[in-house]
Amino acid sequence: MTHLHASYLRRSRYVLGLHAATLIVGCSDAVISGALADGVAPSRVRVIPNGLDFSRLNEAATDLRATLRIPVESQVIASVGSLKQLKGHDIVINAFRSLPGEPHLILAGSGEEERNLRQQAEVLGIAKRVHFIGETKNTGSVYRAADIFALGTRNEAFGLVLAEAGYFGLPSVSTKVGGIPHVVLNGHTGLLVTSNDTTQFQVALATLAADPALRRRMGAAATRHVEQHFSAPRMAREFEGIYAQLAETPRHRLGWRQAVRNVARPYSKLAPFVERVAR
């Protein structure tokens, strides 16, 4: 069995021999779509979403609002993730700038884009309300301090931080990429927009910021969705079922002989491409 947590390029899928696996399991439809496109039979592909350890998230948390001296009446937007271009924090900062009043933005994470993002906040005149707190093991403190979660990511295999935010009853604004549409149900547990579209992101964020009732409704729906579909025990049960299924697989359907059969169709589909390159 091969377990995928990222979308591999076509070249990498062939070089790594992923098609030879008896079963390919991915954390989202987006992750396994490449294998299906290569010609792997649907019966040899499964999606098992990531699961959260709720007990870890519920560990004692610090009062982040008090630590950062954020007024009790201020609205807080939060984002968690590596500070790199792929995660789209620049889009979140631009969208945050347009919100009325004196809201605050908490960015949890570190990375090579931190300097640029700090400079962006300075240029926009909002640096005093944008808090870079670095990496934290207690992400629960970040979610508890927030009213809305925002992730402007440009690519995401699953969106684990969106599931975590949902568990804490936060409505999310994010993008329609990768596995996110299964984690955040657009119009039900949050709002999803086109990737790299700052204007759409601004409108979605402003919509949630201006409507407390909508935030409460979406936040409650997000908690139910996460508890039902993204718990660690649920994930463990699904993997237990797969291992039991594989353990009962007849020996003649395993080993190198079966592996050769498994790769036959994907590699036959690759032949025309190789031929074109050779020309």
C-alpha cells in the first residue's frame, strides 16, 4: 500500500513506481487524481481524509489576546501555516487591510517570506495590528483567540489547519484548490474563492466580518463537519479496514508478478508521450 499526502508530478509518479502498489491511498481526491489519470483502476485507489487528535487541540491554552494586548472588543482574523509564497499570506494581508474598524490579524508560522510580509504590512499602514507570533505547538491558543480563520493558499493537498479551525467553531475564508472544498463546505462552513484573487478574498472576508450571525451559523456547522469526518479514530478505523482487506488478499495477487500487471496500463499510456519526446 502507498499512502500519499501530496500531489505528485506525473514524472515523479512514474519514477517512484507508485503504480505498482496494490492499493494507493490519498488524503483527498486531489491527491489521487493523478494516479487515476495515469490509468490506475479505481478499485486500487482510496481516499482516507486526515484525522485530528482532538485531545491535543484541547490542551491548556494561553490567552493570546491578552498576551498580544488585543482589545476584547476587536475582531481577530487568524492564519496558521508556513510563511512561504505558496500559502498566500500576502493575499490575506491585502484582504485584511480593507476591513473596517480596528481588527487584528494573527499569523502563526515561520518561513522565508516573513520579511516580505512584515514589509507589506508596514507599507499598508497596518503593521501594529498584524501579529507575527512564529511557530507554536499550542495552535489551540490561536484558534481560541480568533473570530475568523483565513488561508489564502495557492495549493493544498488537504487543508489540515482549516479542519482544526473548524473544530474550534471558526468559519473560514480560503481558496478552491486541492482538497480544501471537502474540508470547508462553501457557503455552509465557510467561504471559498478563486486562488490568487485578492478581490474575491476581500469580499468573502468582509462578508463574514460584517455578519456575526453568519459566523456563528457557519462556525457551528464547521464543528459538526469536522467531528464527523476528520477525527483520528475515524481515520484509524478506515486504515484498519484496509489492512484487514490486504491481509486477506490471495498471494497470487501480490508480489512482482502482480506489480507488473498493475503498471501495465499506466505505462502503456506513457508510451505515446515518450515517443513524442524522442522525436
